[in-house]
Amino acid sequence: MSTLVGVASMLFTALVSVALLWWVALRTAVDPRPLGVLPFLSAWRPNEHALSRFHVRWYPATLIFLAFDVEMVFMYPWAVVVREVGAGAVVEMFVFLGLLLLGVLWAWREGALRWV
């Protein structure tokens, strides 16, 4: 009897799962007329794809931006605890900023900061 209940509950769970997946697929289906509903260019027919690739020269600039963005992620908590930690925290931050400066100098030498 318990085996029959187990099989029935597994079958019920499988059917409910399939029905739920089917319902989600229906609710999230792609519209067959996408140009009329997309906000890209106010529903005008686009000249290029919305996810077109950027020129490779922008990637180094993006990486430099991310490096300085991550720098700020580390500097905010550091500024909160620098008084409690003492001079060691100041030395560590100057080492960190020195490494960032070396990265900027390297990027400058490689020409990543030239915009044209």
C-alpha cells in the first residue's frame, strides 16, 4: 500500500511540475511581432541589432573604469575602520593605490587611454 502511495505522489508531483513548466512557457513566450512591442527606437525598424558589438578599443577603457569602481568598493569600508586599525591600514591602502597606479601607467603605455 505504501509503495502505491509513493508512486502516486511521484506521478502527481511529475504532472504538476510539467503543468507548471508548460504554464510558464506560455506566459513567457516570445511575441511573434517583436518590432511593434519593443522600446528600441520607439518601435521604428532598427538599422542595427540592439545587441550590436562595440569596437574593441572600448574594452580597455571599460576595464580601467571597472578597476576604479572596484577601488571604491574597497575604500568605503576601509574609511570606516581606518581609525580603529591604525597605521597598518593606511600603509595597506597606499600599497593598493600604488598597484592601481601601476595598472594605469601600464594602460597608458599600451595606448588604452587614447580615444581615437
